[in-house]
Amino acid sequence: MKSRPTPNFSKNASHQLTFLSPRMIDRDGSRTGVSLCKIYNLTPEQLQFKWEAATFSAAPQRAHEAARFTMDSLAGVRAQIKREMAQSNTSKVQPRNFSGAAAVNRARLPQFMARNMGNAGRAGTGEVQVKAEPGLDSMSLAGPSRVSSKVVFKGPKMDASSRKKRGYRYMYEKLNERSEVLDDRINEIGDLVREHYGALLDENGLGDPSSVTDEEIVVVGRITHDSETPSSTAKLTEANLALESSRMLSGGMRVSLRSDPSLQIRGGPQGAGAVTLFPGAIVALKGKNGSGHWFSATEILVVPSFKGSPTSISPPSKPDPSSADSPFSMTIGCGPYTPDTDLKYGPWRSLLNTMKQTKPPVILLTGPFVDYTHPLVEKGDIDETPLALFHRIFLDPLRQLLDSSPGSIAILIPSVKDLISSHAVYPQREFGLEVTKGDPRIHLLPNPTRFSINGVAFAATSVDVLAHLRKEEVTKRGQEVDSVPPQTPEDVGTNSMGNLCRHLLQQRSFYPVFPVNNDLTAEVNLDVTHSEGLKLDAEDEVEYAPDVFILPSKFKQFSKRVNSTLFINSGSVSKSIYGTLTLSAPEPGASLSGRLKAEVVKISG
């Protein structure tokens, strides 16, 4: 049979139609085609495709008639369009056997995908609302349990201005900009000290630690070495402690720091009997500089911790039925994902098999995914580009997993060691869309980041800040005064790992260490000028400490509550371990923190 001729449409402002041969179209057919384009908001190309589909199966005796673009042949096209519209309306009113309704930010999708989405999230907010399939499993050591969940995700702002701000150019720092940022943070903590310890301050407020005084004063400054140019590996000790205040408080002077034998510690965790100091820690001290050579501290005023949300420690008075009351489970995997001996990613594949069975509503993965420090990568013993390796090992299997679990979402956080990231500095912008090929189910977040799921506030980073703090800290012991009792039995002041986590809440920073030890610069590559991105309270709407803080570390894995925040170190997947988090269904009188349960799980298989 001779092939059917195909019309060729050209589009202009009035949707006029032009064909290869005048014999294929009559005047009425042209008018009808233009009318269909206007009524159903179609382009001429779309009308062509629908006309071909409607006439392709015409009987041989009617093939010649069907090949003409006439009112009769367009009648089938009009009927097909009406059937498609009816089916679309029915699917909106009567969903399939799973609640797959989703609302995503169209501004972040390719145009062809945005046109096909049923609902749109608020532009620029990064909000996604997804109803997960009933019966999704949550992970626990006791075995999977059935959880029906609705996942409401809210991430950082994803408008063009916010993305550009996070994707700043680095290696362009200026000394004056660095000093201004450092000074601003001292002044901000100083304001907190004034508010919290106002009764201990004299009429002059905060004093200058470098000025000679006969009376005791309260000062605020940053702990540092007493040398202007310390050795790259110099460790902070009792002998080289110094205090550097801001230019507003003391002209930016640096003074040696000593402690009185009868040192007191005010406002610390009960039972600690000591505080740990590290380079970059902003502290409040009471004492005097009698000689002008050093400041003698008689009392350490512990900076008040970042307070948790009232709903995290007490039952909410009016719970939000759309988010906070919905249970969900999360699987947490942290890089690296393969041992140093190979690039087969065996532990990651095992974790994938586990998630295929449990189908967690939320999957959170932190880098590095393709680690530039991996021995085989350093040798160049790799046969594909880093991005191609990521797509084959991570993206393709992850998308298949999300296909099999409608409503589930994935969250990816980069590492400064990631070869697939073009921004190898901390704070670090999110991956580019080429990493996930624009899949709206996979959310790309910066490092570090804050986000929320079902009203639970999260903070996460891929930098091992706990190890960096432990490497630099020095302990100062003293007598406890007005110590703070623990909110939970596990939050005791004698727990060293808990006290490391407490530093982050007190300093309100993802990474309070400064300067970074030269041995650790490859792991963090800190950009001080843009340390606004390291603040736990950076965003205007952030008023409380996170409910959950995810901190991958080489230390032994743990889940620990400090104040009202649940800290999770799930270790690395390369060691065949991962973490799980479950928000249980609400019960009368139950607080949000009481409904959160975290565990560290051994990967089987």
C-alpha cells in the first residue's frame, strides 16, 4: 500500500496551516483546524500529531479520504481530544489505587515536564507535597513496620537569586571582608550574652579584654592561638590560649588568656564540671586584665544553646493536620559508598536491595558519591567520566526505586570531595541539574542545609565537624554555677560526644572551627567570607534549633539527644551501615521529640 502523505504545518500568530500539497486540504478543513487549535490551545504541530494518530488506522477503502485534511477527517480528531480530556478529568477526581497526587515547583522543571504536571508548588520555595503509597515500610532493627505516610517537603529557596548566592565564586576572598564576617559573628554572640547574662553586666555592658582594669568585667571574643602566625599544625593548649574580640568591642585586639585557679563555669550542662575550647569558639568570660599582658578569667559564662521549637519538647496546642501529624520513615546513607579497594560499590548495591524491599518514603544520601581521594580515582584507574559513573551507579537505580515506590522522594547533599560537583568549597552549593537529569522526585540541597519534612526540622552536612572539633579542643575545668539540668536522662554533661554536638547548638554554626588546621583543609576547604551559609539561624524564618541533626563522622555511629535535638551519626555505607529515622503517629500528650526514633542498621547481604 502506498504510504499516506503527511501534512507539514507552519506556525504563525493566527495558527494558519500550510500543507505540502493543496489536494490534501480543503478550505473548510483549514478553518476547522484553526478553530481546534484555538479552542483546545494546541500548536499546529500538536494538531498534526493528533490527526495522524486518528487517521492512521483507516480502512484501505477509506485511506485516500482519510489522508485529506477535511472536516470529516478532523471529526475523529475532535472526538479523540474530548476523550483525552474526559479521562484527564476522571483521573483528577478518582485517583488510582495509590494516592499519587504531587505538587512540585514547576519553575525547577524542564518546560515539557512542567506542562504535564497536575499541580504546582509555590514558585521559589522548594516545597513538594507527595502522598505516599499506603503500607510503606519504615526501617528498624526489629524489622520493617507498615507506615502510611504523606510526605510534605520544604527545602531552601530555589529561586535564581538564592541559587546564585550559594554558587558564589571562591578564591576571591578579601582580607577586609573576612575580618568583617568574623567580627559580625562575635557581635551577634555578644548580643545573646547581653540578653542572657544581663544581670551580671555593669552599666558599661561588655568590656575590652585588652584594656587594664581593676574591676572584673565581662568580655566576649574568639578563642585563638596567641601567635599571629601559628604553625600550620599547632594545637591549642593551655600555654598558647588567646582571646580576640571584635573591632567594635576592643578594636580587634588579641590578648593572651589565663584562667584563675578558682575558675567557675556558669550555665553549663549539669555534671560536666568543665568546658572544652577550640580555635574559633566564641566565648563569654568574666575577669580582668590587671597587667595589660593577659586577661585572667575567673568565670566562664557558657553561651546559651540554640533553643528547640516548643512543639519538639511539648505537645503542640494546635497540631497541623496537613504535615506535623503525618508519620514517615527515612533511610539515611552517608558516603563514601565503596571501600578503598574497588569501585564496584558493593555496599551501596546491598543498601539498594534493602530499600527495594522496604520502600522508605524519604531517602537521604550525603556525599562523597564519586570521591576524588579514592585510591583508584587518584590513579586514573577508571574507564568513564565521574558523571557517567554516578548516573550508572546511583541515579539509574535510584530512579527505578522511586518508580517502584510512588510518592517516595530522595534528597542528595554533596561533599567537597565529590568529583561530580563544580563547587568544591564549604559552604557548598547544591549539585547541578545535570546530576539528576531534572528528576523532580530527587531534591538537590546545598552542603550544609536545613529543610523540613512533615513539620520536622532537619539540619545536615557531609563534613565531619565532630572529628575536627575533637582534634582541636582543650579542656578547662572549674566549679559549676547555675548549671542546666538535662532535658532527657541521656543528655548528661559528662558525655564527650554529646558535648561536641552541643558546641554546634551553642555556636549556632555547622562549622564553628577557625582557622582550619592545615591537615584538614582538604576535607572542608572553608570559605570564611561566605560563612553566612554555615549559620544554623541563617534564614529569616529559622527561629529554633533543628529537631534532627545529621552529622556523618568517622567516630563510632550513634543517635543521641542533646537538648531537644536528635543527633545522628550513621557512619558510612562503605562500612556496611546506614541510619533510619521514624516519626510515629501522634498520640495524646506525646511531644514531637518523643515520636522520633533513630537507629543505626547493619546492611545485610
